[in-house]
Amino acid sequence: MFRLATISDQSPDGRLALVSRCGNRAAFSEQFLTLQSALDRWEKALIEFAHIAEAMERDNGAIEVRQLEDAMLLAPLPRAWQWLDGSAYTTHAALMDRAYGIATVDLGRPLMYQGMSHHFCSPTEDIVFVDEEHGIDFEGEVGVIVDYVPMGTSAADALGHIRLIVQINDWSLRKLGAEEMKTGFGWVQAKPACSVAPFAISPEYLGEAWANGRVQATLEVDRDGAEFGRAACAPMAYGFHELIAHAARTRDLCAGTIIGSGTVSNSDYANVGSSCIAERRAIEMIEHGRPSTEFLHDGEIVAMTLVCPDGSRPCGSLRQRVSVWPRTVGS
């Protein structure tokens, strides 16, 4: 079991490193310079990871170990061949549909869309948006990274293709999203680059907090220092193995495909809060007839952390400031 990070080295894909259990030390992989290269040859990568982890624990000078700083860390996979986001939390879907009067059809299979994958934002960088009027929102999720998944892989077999677990903020522009949904073509402008917490972890790293293709942990979400959500990640209608099987129904999935859970949401939202603003606004519409929670403004800070039952934070944390382009006269 291990944690991986990608260190900034001025290249688009950064440099792959294995992270110590304490989370503040790292050693570079010499055979696999990027996470994508490791995913392409995973069995060989595991052998090197084991050697690096042993040397780090011994701390006998056999390998170079560096101190980690937040500013060094990129997203674990700074760019990927594919990003597929599911919608596995029925409470979130039901609230949104009820608030906006949408009559959805249950097809008996997961919902999923293909998003932007050529860039994932680092854990602490400012996130730049064009206009507050677009309805800037965060979406707290968990996700998995797979190796090569052949077309037609079953859900049972898909579990064996999950190589890493990540924590994601799927930024959304809600007002643009409402417009794009009406076209029937899906999202483009409404879905900018996602952010990913600094550490990608092997499923074994979670121990009992990984079960039935689900992460048994809580996603803590704060908005400008105030608690916003503390939803449990486990109650997915479809586990990640089922999401993978759905995605691979008619095509292969390349190594390095990232699959998201969708916005983490619980039926007891009155107690645990929400993982996105749109859901809270939907609850307000249902209960009071109109929303009162505003979307994000320039300068606000969004923080997210996956917390396991033992109190550990295996993926590290996201902490990012919203930065809106300065407007010009007449814009």
C-alpha cells in the first residue's frame, strides 16, 4: 500500500514520487518518471514502489528523500487521457430534479458524462474564472484511476482494475450548465478543469475504509472557513466497479482513465450539509420556495479533505482561492 504524488518540475506531467506515511517526505521513482508511465506498466511499477517504500522506512541514505511542501505538489495526474464523471448519489439527483421540476427517466444504469481531462489543477493554486455571473460552484467528489480496462469488463472484474483513489473538486459554472443541458449535447463551457488533492492512494492504503468499491470516509467541505458539508462517501447507488463496467460497456478504457463518483450527498443533508452550492440551493427552493445561498465570489476560499474513520487524511487537502478576471468597462 502506498501514496503517490507528482512534483512540479516545469514539465506538463511533473515528476512522480512516492510519499511517506507521515506525508511530509517523498522519494522519486527512477524508472517511472510520471504517473502515466507507471500506470502503463503497473506490475513493474509496483516492484519499484515496494523498493522505494522500504528504503524510505529504513532511512539509511540508500535513496534521496526530499521534504514535501505544498507549493511543490501538482495534481497526482496533471493531465489524463480520459475523465469520466458519474452521478452515483441518488439524494443529490433527487434534490436537483425536485427543485427544478426535472422529470428524469431511470434507465437502471449509472449516469455519466465525459469531461475535460487535458489539465487538472494543483491542490493550492488559485482557480481563475471569467465571470461571477456564471454561477461558480464547487463539487466535492472521490474518484478512481484505472489501468487498461477491456471493453465488456464485468463489474466483478472491474474491481481489479482500480489502481488508485483520488479526491476531486469538480468545479462547475451552474448558469452556463443550465443552458448547455437544454442543447442535449452535454457540457463544455460549464465544466472547467477539475482540481485534485495532492496524494493518490492505493485501495489497500485505506484498509477497512475501502469496501464494496466504495470509500468509507467523510468528505469535509469548508467555504471561506465555515463548515459547509460533512457527507459520508459510502452511500453510492453504484460502486466504482459498477461505474467502470458501465464506462467500458462498448469501449476499452485506457490506463490512466479517471472516473468520478459525482457530488457526494447524503439523505440526512439537514445534519451533514452538502458538497456543492447547487444542492444547498435546491434544498432551499424545496423548503422555502427560493434559494438564498449565493454562488462563489472572487476571493473566497474552498477547502476539501477526505477524512477516514480513524481521523487520517490519506489524500491530503484541497485549499483554493477563487480568482475572477477583472472586468473592463462595458463588459
